[in-house]
Amino acid sequence: MSITVIAMSDSHASTLRELPARLCSALSTADIIIHAGDLTEMSLLLELRATGQTVAVAGNMDSTAVKIHLPHRQLFTVNGRTVGVAHGSGAPTGIAQRVRALFPENPKLIVFGHSHVPFSGVVDGVLMVNPGPASRGYARISIGEEVSAQLVAA
């Protein structure tokens, strides 16, 4: 059985009402929600958790409360596949490689953000997905025997 993950990043919002309706609708279809940082406010994290199982990391623009509450890197297992989540840092050029280097455990999938540039590709044998800013889109990821990702415009 495949697990559906809706991945988002860089929402820069206080509540789900500030995000595109298409994204909010997709969240209700997720088995797992991933937020790769820059939620900015705890209120959004609480809403995401009320919507479904949520894995999130802190980003550079998050409030102090979010930064205290969330790690900067997470590693977890879904359907026997290891998944990494980190926000990322620095210039957009080379960000996928920098984030990849944060995970020597060689997960099957890494979700990241920060650059506001959507990306889906393989870096050093790992599927790397940056859904881009939540105001413009998200990623629908399927984790089963295979792991696949689709970038979706909001």
C-alpha cells in the first residue's frame, strides 16, 4: 500500500486560511503532511497537526517559539523507506547538494525548502524534493515500493 505525503514549505503564514484553497484541499488527502520550514507561527503548526499526522522542521524565518519547538532536521521511516526533512540555507544555487550533505544516512527521500524554487530530482542517489513556497504550490509524494513525487501548482 502506498502512503500519500503532501509536502509544503515556506508558507510564511499564521493560519491555513492564508494558504491557497488547492493546497488546503490536498492536505485533507494526506496520510502524512511534511512542512519543510518557515511556517513562521506556532498557530499554523497546530492547525496542520489538527488536520493530520505532521512532520515539520524549523526554518530561518520561523518565530522563536517554532524554533524552540521544532528540530532543524528530521529523519523518519514510512513504509520501510527513510525520509529526511530539513529547511536548507544559503543561496538557491547548490542548495540541493548542501541539504543532501546533511543526511549521511542516505535516506530514500529528502524534502527541503528555503530557496522558494520548486525542485524534484535525484542528487547522489537520493530523491530530493523542494515543493517551493506554499503560496505557489506543493508536492504530492507517493511512498510505496517506489518513491515518486509530483510538483503541483497552487
